[in-house]
Amino acid sequence: MRSCKLYANVCIFLNVKCLKRILLNATIGGKEVLSMNFDQRTVTCGQLRGADAGKTVVLNGWVHRDRNHGALHFINLRDRYGITQVVVDDDASPELQKVASELRMEYCIAVTGIVRLRPDNMINHDMPTGEIEVKAQKISILSKCATLPFMIDSENAANEDLRLKYRFLDLRSSGMQDRIRLRHEFIKAIREYLYTEGFYEIETPTLIRSTPEGARDFLVPSRKYPGKFYALPQSPQLYKQLLMVGGFDKYFQIARCYRDEDARGDRQLEFTQLDVEMSFVKRDDVLSLMERLFGHVFKEVMNYELPAHFRRIDYYDAMNTYGCDKPDLRFGCEIKDVSDLVQKSTFEAYKTILANKGYVKAICAPKTEGFDFTRKYLDEIAATAKVYGAQFVPFLKVGANNALSGSAAKFFVGMESEVCSFMGAKEGDVILMVAHENWKKCCASAGAVRSKLGKDLGIIRPGFEFCWIVDFPLFEYNEEEGHWEAAHHMFSMPQAKYIDTLEQNPGEVRGDLYDMVVNGYECASGSIRIHDVDLQKRIFRICNFSDEEGEKKFGFLLNAFKFGPPPHGGIAPGIDRMVMIMSEQSSIKEVIAFPKNSFAVSPMDDCPNDVDQKQLDELHLIIKKDEEK
Ligand code: ASP
């Protein structure tokens, strides 16, 4: 610390030129300081082209690769913009040769040199800067790099925890650099577009009151008010509705949301969504805004043309045809109900399921060059379906002239042509069947088989297929707790025709609810909202909230609804998920700069972690030991 002060004092008395020379050799606290001052870049590592030959330039960056051919040194210098080849010729000064020989991977350096054209046979057409190289005249080491835990390649093959522990290094890989750039451009294009449509970007608080919104809240203890807590928002839902009451009819926010959920699939405790709310709108206004927005963004960021309108699919049709409410429309293999065929067959086990008000569905897997439906593969299919409830997957192999073979063939003797024509099956196709007494389980089992076929047969088209799933049921029955609950959240509007009779059969009520689905992922959910106190209270009651409890937890919203609330609705596309799809990744961790691992831990800073007793005392918290829990 003292040496630093001394150094600062010395600086004041020296002129800048003299300072530069001294600084390169400065020592602080006895340690050599490699470069306190440095030659600042005049160009980036992705910038130079043939036309720049002859220019003297300064580059700053990291040693990506370093090849040494005797006294001839090739250094691939990298920064966020690209890679430039730097050459230390064999006629370079001994000092320059010495620095070049000291370079190691990921050293941060400054290079001054002259741009020259590469000989024709050395041009690298794979690199934007491949026409040129920089003949180094001076190299300064700005900082050294310790032994690398992994190579900085385009994609990092190291295990996830190692990547996350050294995320600052992992971020240097071209894969991560590209994805973080894409994410930036995506958000930028969203902002720009929404500004042109007259939206205000408004922040809402991240310390809010805990309100049940579906998942578990993260709680923040209040130091000032012992025993009281703030919560981190699961989404800005109620605030955006209050902004509508506040007269800001077109709102958006790139909002961070927090949900204290168990590690499940590809989830993060915190994620980012584009939160949107609009007043005086009906469903189609929200959907068409999103179509315009994503049309613009995909064109701008990926030069990809989306259709002006995305297909709209009724929730029940989606479940029946694709086995899920987030269908991947990039391939066929649509699911068909084969109850009538089964009734006419001798398939007694399935007929019993039908007699018990169950369902039988089938998928026709197309003949695919080089793919064989082996016994082993059919077992895999059966195992996939079983996870969702179907006990087995009988199959029919279609031969010449509709001849059927396979485990279910004996039940359809004499019906071969009818079966093939109903399923649209041709020679070489395979028909797979699933059944269950429960409609959702039957759909989900068939859906899982369909997804597996799509991937394994390699029949998924490249590109992006958007659709809307609309008219979802408003309520779901919570079997464990024995009551109805909101399928989306409690602020969504029931469709008009159900409003008078909501309480009679909540399971039948459809909501003004919509999801935007892309390539088999749910990428956004939204709804037209309730803006009427009495209707809101009825929904609370159906979801097992007494008037008292509703008042206690949501009194502020009900109060606001007494003051001329406008009709309103909105949506919230997930930013992480969208960027993941655009960059063809399968985990949102690949598009988040500093994600947690699958155990909700950050290996880099070891979070979550203990806090000092003093901090706990200030927050009036006592940690229960395991045995006290
Ligand atoms: N707040 C909702 C969510 O986060 C989205 C919405 O209804 O706008 O899922």
C-alpha cells in the first residue's frame, strides 16, 4: 500500500514520456509490475483487412495460440472481435525475440507492428483477417496467465463445474462470446422495437411483499423490522398491473425474476424475462404485438424471416395432436386417436382401457433411410412412454400391400388396409400405440414417443417454428392439496361464456390465456387480466383463498381495482430460453454469463455460503441446526 502511494507521488513529478519508460519496469511492494502503462490499441483483432497493408497499428489482446518455428514466432492474438496473426520475424531484435519466447497461452499483451499481406498460399479464408498478418515491432506483456484449467477453444469440453469455477476464462471461448453477443443484440433489438411502438421501459421493485404466485419465494429478512421479510419477485406481475391502473398503457421491462425451486431440468433460480403489459387490449392485440416484435428481432439479429402470423392451436388440439402443450412443429408424426379401430379389433387389453373411459392413440413413424426399428429401439420407446404412464407400446410394421407384422398385428387381422389408410402409413413405416385411462397421461405418453422419434429419426427441420397455444383451462386440480388452483396465475381472465358459472365446474373453464411456443419450448406465457374486484375475489375463493386471506395477501391489488382500472393484458417471453433456442443450445446456462450449476450453487464464488454471526444478529436470525428442524 505504501509503495503504491510512493509511486503515485513520484508520478506527479515526472513528465509523461519519462513516466512511460519507468512504468514498464516499475515495482510495487517488491513485485515486478509488468505494465502499469501500455500501448493502447488502435485497432481490434477482428478489424484488419488487405486494404490496411502498410499501416502501423497497435493491438491489445490475449495469446490464443503461439507457434514457434526457430526464431520465427506466430502468435494468434485474440480479443472479442476476432483473431489476428502476429509474426515475429527471424530478423527481429534480440529484445523482441526474448519477449516473444516468454509468451504463453492467454497472456494479455500489446503488440505494435506493421500490417502486411500474407503470401497468396498463406491466406486463411476461414479467418476474416486471414489476408494479412502484423509484423511485430514491439510486444509488451500486460499480464501473465497462470496454468490454464482448460484450453480456450470455440466450445469448452471441460465439465460444467470446472467451466463455472473459471467462468471468466470460459467466457473467452468463441462459443460463449458469440452467445453473449447474441443475447446483447437480442435485448437491444427488443428495446429498440418496443420504443418505436410507444412502450415505456419502467423498473419495478425487487424487494416486494411475499405473494403466492405459483413457485416458492426467495425471502429477504428485514433488519429494521424484526421478523418481517421482503420477497424477491417471481415476476413483476402485480406491479405491471398496477402500472396499468397508474395510466402507463404500454409497459415493458427486461426483468430479473427469482423462484426458489428445486433443481429440475434446465432451471435457474434467477432468470430474465421480457415483461410486457398493455391497457385497452384484447388477446389478439398482445399476440400480434409479439408477432411484430419477434419478426423484427429475428430479422435484425439472425436475418431470419418469420411468418407475419404464428399458427394458433387450441390447447386440447395441441394435447391430442402433439401430446403436449408445447409442440415442436418442425416435424410431423402427428398423434391420432385410434379408439374406433381398437373397438373393431380383437385387442382385448386396450378394449378394457376404452371400456374404462380411457384412450388409445397411435403415431406413424415414417420409414427413414438407415434407421431400423430393432427390438432394442422398440424397448427404448416403451421405456420412454412408461415414464408418462403408458404401460407398453404395441407396434405394427407395415410391409408390402399393407401387410402388418409386429406385436399388435394379430389383433388387426382383416383390418390391415383400414389401419394403414387411417394412419396414412406406407410400406416401411411403423405404427406405435399407447393407451391410458387418464387422458393427460395418454397424451403425454404419446407426446414423449413423438419427441423421441423426431430426434432419433433425424426428421426435425432446421429453423424456427413459432406457434400460439390458446384457450388453456383456467384451473387445475391439485390432487395433493385437494383443491383447484390457477393453471397460470390467479389474475387471468376467464373467457366470457364461463363467467356466470365459474364455480359450478372449474375444470371446464377456459381462460383468456396464451403461450408462445418455439421449436418445442414454451417461450412466453400471458393472459388478459381480471380488472374487477368481485371477479378477482371469486377466483381467489375457487383457488382456496378465503376473502380474508385474499384481502391480506392481495389487498393492495383489490384496492387499486376500486379506482377505475383499465382492461389490460400482457405476456412475458423468457429471454434466456429464447437466446438458447436462437443459438441452438440445449441449456440456458450456455447463454447466461454467470449461471448457477444444477445444484443451485455457483462454483466460482462458492455461493450460497455462510454469513457472519454479526450479520445474522442484525437480521434477528437464528440458524436451526439440522436436528432442530
Ligand atoms: N407473470 C407471468 C409469468 O411470469 C407472465 C404474464 O402473465 O405476463 O409467467
